[in-house]
Amino acid sequence: MTSVTNPEQQKKFLEKIKYLLPSSISFVDTLEELLQISPDSIYRRIRGETSLTFDEVLKLCRHFKLSFDSLIESDSAAVTFYYNQVEPSVESFKDYLRSILEDLLQLNKAGNGNIIYIADDIPIFHLFVYPELASFKMYYWMKSVLNIPEYQHLKYSHDNCDSEILEIGEQILEAYAHIPSKEIWTEFTINSLRKQIGYYSEAGFFEKSSDAGVICNQTAELIRHISNLADKSTKLPNSKTKNFTLYYSEIEIGNNCILVNVNNIKKVYITYNTFNKMATGNERFCNETNSWINYLLAKSILISGVSEKQRLQFINKMLSQLEETHKKVAYY
């Protein structure tokens, strides 16, 4: 059977997997269960004495959601991405949400990971603070992006939302709340949501015209909620743990990008097709992304914990934009 032949890269690859596991879980036992080989065989692979087979590499990459090129160093510009294929069905969309939850839970288990989120759109985690807002955004994605058949002639109503979607969303919110994170927002971060509310109101896609106003109000409440998190520098209620940092960038971002760091092992998520995500652990790509983010942070204004004046100016600017949207949808 074809095998991986570079012992040093193999050891580095397995070390990366080890760092992804919480200290309470045995690395050797995990590999033994996953690869179905003896402890001695595991140790030989860890030491680089026996090469991993391609089948074993595939099992490890799939289980830990690592791209295959995280195993090799290459001067090639090619980068391998891992992604979830989302089909036009409600169950497939639920699987997409479950994949987000799984990634967050794995990061929580590692115990020392952190996230930097470059937010061209409101991060999905926050949406689930407000059920009607979350159900509207999920409805929009399923109707207008995934084109799920049963949603094509269904108007938006919170009562029509699949309760399991919101249950998964609540778990996503809870998992994210415990992960130290930095978010970079711009004044355009709420634009896509504003446009979606306006378009759906004008097109008559709300079952009750007043629902558009409810979504506008909840979006405004969410912005105030984010401001409160930034003020306290935490996502955890009644906690002194500082795990949330918010930045305001005057530079337009252009796409959502997430950098995850666990024990100096990096992973990058990029959104595509409006909401879906693809990920890579390619070292060169992750380091380039990290450099770009550091540049963006240096050009951004820290508005959590300090800079109250700048934070309130930023928040009020977004609230003013929402008020304009609210006034427009009130006419339909």
C-alpha cells in the first residue's frame, strides 16, 4: 500500500493532531481507536519509523478536518481546502450548522484555542441571541441561496422555522461564548442583512408586514448587545473573564475570514457562496492570512474595554442605518 515517506513531516503532522486534542484525552488511545492498529504501531508512526499509509492519512484528515497539504511542505501556490457540501435540503442545512457546532466544540475541548473573525457580515454565532432574527436569516439562506424547494412558495414567519435549527443555533452560541475571540467589524457589516430585510419586505416575502419591523428591531437590539459585550470585554454574562475584543475597521473588508489558533497551529476558514465555509491548515496560507490580519488590526480601532466614545459613534452609525431601513419597510 502506498505510504507517506517523509518521517519529519509525518512527525510534524501527528504533532499537529496531538495539539488539537485536550490534555485529558490520550493521543495514543485516540489514534489506536481511529486507525485500528496496536499501540506499538502507533508509537512507530509517531517516531517516524513506520510511514502512515494514505488510507490512514485520509482517516486522520477527515476526522480532525485537516487539509491533506498540512502533511507536506511545498513551494507550490496550490492550497487544499476542506469544505462541507450543502445540498438544497433542510437536513443538509442542519448538517452545515452541526459542522459549525462540531468545530467550536473541538476548539473548546482543546482548551487553549482562540478565534479572530473578520466580519464582512454579522457573525452567525451572534444571530442566535434573538430567535426571530436567527430564523429570518436561516430562512433567507434556505430560500434564496440554497433554493430549497419547499421554501420557494413559503413566506417568512417565525412560526414556520424548524425548531431543531434554532436548538443547534443555541448550542453554537453557547460554544462560541466560551472561546476567546477578536472580531473586526466595519460600518458595512450589517449591510447585507439590511438589504435582505428591505428586499424581502418589498417583494412581499413576509407573512405579516409587521415582521420586517420586528427583524429590524431585533437587529438593533443585537447591535446594542454587541456593544455591551465590547464594553465588558466578555461574552459570558456576569463573568470577569475577558474573552471578547472588538475592533472597528474603516477599511472595507470584502469577505468573511476566520483564523483559528490552537497551540500555534493555525486554521483558516473563508466563506463562499454567501454563507458556506471552506477551511485549510496549509501553513504558508495560514501565515499569510495571519500577517494580513495583523496589518488589519494595526489599522483598526480597538473599541472594547476602552475608547467608549469611538465605540458609541460606531454603534450609533449602525443604528442610524437600521432606522433608515425600518422606515422604508414600514411603507410596504
